[in-house]
Amino acid sequence: MKINWFPGHMKNALETMEKELKNVDLIIYVLDSRAPFSCLNPSFDRIASRRPVIYVLSKCDLSNDAETDYWKRYFAKKENAACVTVNSTVSGSAKVIKSIMKDMLSKKTEWNKRKGLNIPFRAMVIGVPNSGKSTLINNLASKGKTVTGDKPGVTRGKQWVAIDDNINLLDTPGTLWPDISDEQIGTKLAYIGSIKNEVLDIATLGLEFIKDMVKLDKSLLEARYSINVEEDQEALEIFENICKKRGFISRGREIDYERGAIGILDDFRKGRLGKITLDKRISK
Ligand SMILES: Nc1nc2c(ncn2[C@@H]2O[C@H](COP(=O)(O)OP(=O)(O)OP(=O)(O)O)[C@@H](O)[C@H]2O)c(=O)[nH]1
Ligand SMILES: [Mg+2]
């Protein structure tokens, strides 16, 4: 699906990130572990290439464990980088990031000590909308919480949060890029909730999702909706069967595709279809 959602606040946010780069020691790059490769924003390339990066595979409670392991190894191999997986909804689960950050910046600590300086580390948290940046910061923070929400575009401005006496984190608004030319990437970003519903044709997205799920693992649809998916069955027919089962029917007894799509995507986003990773491994 062709996606073009790059409002003014995202353009401003990118400019702010560029400006703030000189003030930060490290980048925390939050990628939704259900589609970590699709979450790589080309507009962040310059920022991420100029500082050490901790890739955080967020929402690992919702992704396939074996695939998450693969992506963790993939990102950890990048130059000047480390990678961790987190479920930020579990209190204290992101703590490991603090020690990794301190390890990666140990040279700077020594240098500061020699100079008699006591300057806290500063890291900028970046990622596409709804990837879990603010929730991650709250998981790490003892005070100065950020606002989070179940939709893209919640954080609108930058916000510094002191997570302890030695580390300050900069929360940034979720940012996409002007023209998402790879339609599969755009579609996956839409599935995981990084694109606001208002710019999507939600019924078509729902149908695409059914097609992709049949390719990935049709048994997850069968189990969730108590349906039988036959070999070569049309995706539209499967979609309609789900709508009938779940009562997504309008007053005139017609199938309500839009409500059906919202329900099915919500099931995926909340993990009710199972632990699913959408991005395929990279073949050598
Ligand atoms: N299951 C699960 N949900 C999470 C996790 N991290 C964040 N969420 C949920 O994902 C949604 C988005 O989280 P936010 O922290 O607001 O995301 P954000 O990246 O700051 O979003 P923007 O500010 O809009 O760019 C919220 O409903 C969170 O509760 C996680 O590790 N697991
Ligand atoms: Mg946020």
C-alpha cells in the first residue's frame, strides 16, 4: 500500500534531531520487533552513523521469539552498536540499557574523570511513530515521565528526561520519511500502527493483512476466529467469513469491511493473533 504521511511536525522533528545531535553521546534507536527492518527510517541514517547506537527491539512480547533472536544478532553486528530486546510494559525490564550505555561510553567517563568533570550522559531516543519510545523512557525513568498512547503521533515535541543522576534521555516525536517508496514497508508500518488511521484505506489494509497472514501462518487466523482456511481460498472470502463470525455486519445485514479490518488489525496489534514477526530474514 502506498503510504505518504509526512506532516510538518515530523519535518520539524527531524530538524530538531539534527540540531540536538551535537548535544548527545549516543542514539537509542527504537524498532518495533514485529517489523524491525521496516522501522529503519532512511532520514535517520545520518544521525545514527555519527554516534554509537543501541538498537532497542521493542514490544518483544508481541513478536516471534526465534525471529526476534535473529534480528537481535543482525543489529548487534552493526558497527559501533549494541542491540537489546524489551517489553517495556514490564516494570524494570529495560534496565540493561543503562549498563550497556555506560559500557559503550566508558572512554568518555575516563576522560571526564581525568578532567575532573561530572557531566551526565545524554542519549537521543528515535524511532518511527508508536514504536514505544516514550514507554521505554518511562520504564527507565524514576521521575519526569513522558506521555504515551495507543496511536501514532502522541509525542509532538522534544522532552529531556533524567532517568538517573548520570543519564538524561531526549524523547522525540515519531518520525517517518517523505515518500515511502517500498509499498511492502509502508504496509507493514500500517499494520503495526505507525501510520494514523485517517490516511489509510482501512478496509483494503485489512484485506492485505489477511493475504499476508495466510502466507505467514494461516493456522493463527483459524485458531483466533474458529474458521477453516482452505488451500487457495480467496482472501476476500476469508475476510468475509471472519466478519460474519465476529458480527461485523451493518444494520442492512451487509458486511462491514471497515469495522472488520479495524477489529482484525487490533487483534494483531494487541497480540491476540499470537506472537508474529512480519519482516523476513535477509538472505545472503
Ligand atoms: N505490548 C507492548 N506494548 C508496548 C511496548 N512498548 C510500548 N507499548 C505500547 O505501544 C503504544 C505506543 O507507545 P509509545 O511509547 O507512546 O510510542 P512512541 O514511540 O512514543 O509513539 P509516538 O510518540 O507517537 O511516536 C502504547 O500503547 C504502549 O503501551 C511493549 O514493549 N510491549
Ligand atoms: Mg512518544
